[in-house]
Amino acid sequence: MSDSTVPPIPPAPAAPSARPGLSVPDLLVALGVVLLGALLLAGTLRIPFGINAVVGPRVFPLIVSVGTLLLGALLTVNVLRGGRAEPAAEEDTDPDAQPDLRQPGLILGGFLLGAALLQPLGFVIGTALMYFSVGFAFGERRAPLLAGVALAVALVTYVVFTRGLGLTLPAGILKGVL
């Protein structure tokens, strides 16, 4: 047998820590969602019960506020366990590029215009303006089709809230027609 020396076994590489560092931005977002859910719940609990209504005006805000609170709690637990919000692999973004604020500006402008015209023109027209601005911001350029769909969705929303839930919404210029 030959007298060969066996090289020493190199030490094992250090194992990655079981818990990566806490991501403060992710924690702030998670706690912000918890705070938003708590504020929504506090506001929802101030809504008076409907009279003789199976589904009163509190039901949907309660579902949204509890869902938001639950989502915030789950996000917080995930962040405290070391989870991080990583961009998706298919996101091809340039961090140095200037953001294009036209679309958010169109949506915000449509929302503000619709909110300002809600009382004088009514819920259907004001909400249709909001829907129209969102569709236009997302690239729909067929204005007659977009206006028709926006009016139809706003009208259905109005009917569901006024007749289905018994809420009072401003009719505006359509008073007597609706």
C-alpha cells in the first residue's frame, strides 16, 4: 500500500441564519394595513343599524374592514417571521427610470371631478365620470363604448344601493327618471 496522505476535510460552510433580518419597510406596510383596517372597523361600528333590514348599511363595510384587518395581521405575522416582499421575476423595471404619472393623474382627476359633481349632477353621472377616467387611463380609447359601459355600471350600482340596500344617494339631474 502506498503511503498517501489524505487531505484534511474542509470545514462546513456556515449555515444561513434561520431568520433573515427584519424588513422595516415591509413591517411598516403591514402595520399600515392593520391601522387602516382598525380605522375602517371603528368607522363601520358608528354606522347605525338599518330598520327592519336583513342586510343593513353596516354589512359590506364590516366585511371590508374585518378583511383588511385580517390581511394586515397576516402580513405582520409574515414579516415578523422573516418574510419579505420581493419583486416578481417577470417584473422588468428600471429603478432609474422616471415614473409615468399620467395614468394615476387621470384616475385621480376623474375621481376628484366625479366627487365634485356628485351632488349637482347626481350619483350616476358622477360615478360614471370616475369609471370613464379609469377606463381611459387603462388605455380604452373608444369613448362612446367607454361612456356607455361607465353609465351602465353606475346605473346598476345606483339601483343596487338605493333599491337593494335602501340607501339614499343623490339623483341629481336624473331626479324623477330614476
